[in-house]
Amino acid sequence: MKILYLDCFSGISGDMFLAACLDAGFIKESLLERKLSTLGLGKVKIITRRVKRNSIAATGISFQTARRKKAPEHRSFRNIRQLIAKSDLTADEQQRSIAIFHSLAKAEAKIHNTSLHKVHFHELGAVDSILDIVGAAVVIEHSGIERTFVSKINLGSGFIKTEHGPLPVPAPATLELLKRLPVYSSGIEAELVTPTGAAIVKHLAPECGLPPARWQTIGYGAGTRDLKEQPNVLRVLMGESIPTTQSTAHEEAVVIETDIDDMNPQLLPHVQELLFQQGAQDVSWHSLHMKKNRPGVRLYVLSPPEHVDALCETVFRETTTLGVRINAVEKRRLERKMMEVEIPQGRVRVKVGLWKERVMHLAPEYEDCVRLARQSNVPVKEIMRLSLESAHRKLKP
């Protein structure tokens, strides 16, 4: 199985991802230029250069375009989708490109409290950002990646200037896109993960950690800044996974739980969202009767050991509890891989759960199904049914 590993010790951006893939030889530069030149932005020339970032040799990229007219200051999601739809990209390349932009638009809409179709990209609507995202989609499609893994992602810190004014690092849209993925900050005052980079990571639906594999190609993509603290590069590895004899993955985890009977239950969804942002793996609650027969809830949080302190602080700050119980547990989960299936409405990613190399569970990605349902005016449940049927056919020997 061909797998990809993203080593994000200095974050990730769209140009870093594309540069690392070119450095690793995932696609020919000339082919990528021909593809990008069909977007209606003029003929595209990719400029690659060899640079050093703290003694690590890496590839940096930039674009030259023969613009036919002055580029607009900003573009809507609809404008960008039309650009992609009119291009000569294959149907699969178009779908990937639009899916990445859809994730960005959805995150921006939530942050700015507006509808998806009213979202206007400013920095993200610039020519370079469009080329980064569409280029990433083309590379992913051509590389034949079957499964993706990611390291903990270094976000950076501080503030950045944007069209919306100063924003904290990570930018709100970036953090929204990276929910449920392992993130941290090494304290470097710089934006190490851009919304474009975060959207690419989200699209790849990665699993966490470095898997056992035989790595065949390695690439280094340079960021624009030369950081004094560490090499500002993204490292990508591609190779073949090594089968393991284990039927399940073993992980250490911690359960944080507390009983609450004096809090407005309307606040619980907000608490749940904050806990997920802090790295919780699962958050739930259920009703129970407490002392003096008062109705209450038991809040349950499943966490990696390294996130316990931050999660406890959030529970104490956002709820009325005076104490929590903490128990170490062992998790066992099915081995998982991601596959893509084709249905009449488009492509859907499907999670596959394996036990001793036998398929035990298939789960279409909900966001993919919702996106295709909206585009095709077909019920989500029908999209999910078609996806499962297609997955079963694809997995038959």
C-alpha cells in the first residue's frame, strides 16, 4: 500500500507542500505547469530554486503568470469553483480542488458568521494561493496515495496582519480546519501553518504518527522565511507500508469524568467544542440522578496523556464542577485505511476498519457525502448508500 507521511515540525503551507512534492519527484514540473495553465489565469511557469534552511537543502517555488488582465482583489468561492470547472483538469482533479476550497470556505463562513456562498477570499483568492491548492490537488491525484499520516503539527504563535485586521496565530480558519488533529506550538513567533496548508491536510484525512514503512522517496519544501530557531521546511515521505500481525492498534489514553448538577445544559455543546480543540479524542455526556434526586449529567472526556492538564483546565474554567476523576485506560482500535470510491455524483472517501486483514467496518466520509448531496440535489442518505455499495464492489476479490 502506498502511503504518505507529512512531517510538519515547521508547519505546512500550500507552497511548502507543493515544493516538497516536486522535490520528491511525485510529478513532473512540466506536467503541472500544463495543468495549471488551463485555469484561465494565463500561462503558468513554475520557478523552482534550491535553498538552505538551517543547513537543510530544500526546494522553494514561486509562480510566473502571463496575466491577461488585472487580477481581482478578492474572489468568492463561487468564482473559484467556476474557474476550476472551466479548466481542462480531469474530473477527479477538479473535484479534489473544489473539495479543498470548499473546506476553506466552510471554515471562513463559520468564523465570520456568514453563509458559504457569501464567503469572499482575500489572501486565499490570490493567484498564488489558487495555484498552490489546485497544484496540490493535481499532485495528490497523480501520486496514487492510498493512506496518509501526519506528525504533530507546529502552529507557531503571535499575530499576523490580514484584510480582516490583526489575527492571532494560528488564524481562526486554520484552527477550525485542524480540529481533532495533533497540534502544538514550539513558541516560534511566526505563522507556521497557513489556512491553505491546513485545508490540504484536512483533505488528505490523515492518521496520526509515523507508521512502519519502507520509505522510497523523501522531499523537502522550503518556507519563505528562514527561521533562526529551526529549519523552516516541510518534509514528505512516500513509500510502502509494512503489514503488521496485530489486528488492533494499542494506545494509552486517559478518561476524565465529572458529575454536574448545577449547570445550564445548553452550555455543554460549547464545552465539547473547546475540549475537541484542546486535543480530546472523544467528548460525551449522559443523564443521571445525583444526591437528593437532582437531575445531572456525567461529562466524559477521552484524552491522550499529554493533553490531560489542558483539558482539565478547560473543564474547570467552562463548567461548574469542583473536581474530576482521572483514570488511565488502554485503547484498542481497528487498523484503518482510507479508500476512494466513484459514484455517479462524484468521488467519496471511505474509511475501512480491518481486523486480521478482514474488513469489519466501512464508513463514508460525512463531509464528502454532504458536499456531493448539495451539488447534485440528491439526499445524503442516498449518497452514503451508493458509496457503501461502491466500496463493497471495490473490495471484492
